[in-house]
Amino acid sequence: MSDSGAIAIGFAIKRLRSSKKLSQESLAEMSGIHRTYISSIERGERNVGINMLLSILDALEQKPSSFFRELEDEGVF
């Protein structure tokens, strides 16, 4: 994945988290991922693995298909 893909995924996760009025710490607890890791994903500094992404999306109650469809509609992929 390109850096722009990682940045777009991170921004989309942040946007979803913010829309649900969740802190990074809350999302971290819900997904079982450390808060600093969530932060680095949101900033596009990490290429998030599929299992990690699925855990985050599950915590955000977001279907992977919808998540990627939105990114595709935005022209990311």
C-alpha cells in the first residue's frame, strides 16, 4: 500500500471514531489495540494489517465492505 493509502485509511478511521464521539483511548480499549498504535494508524504512520483493521472496524461497528467502498468512492483505490 502506498503512503497515501495508509494516510487515507488512517484519516477514515479517525473520521469514523470522531463521528461516534470516541476517544482514541476508548477505541483502543474496544478493539484491544494500544492507544499509541491507534494514534499512529490515524496519522498514516503505520500500514495497518488486516486483522488489526478488522478489530478496529468491528469496534466502530463498520462493515469492511462499506469502509472500503467509501475509500473507493473518494478515489483512494
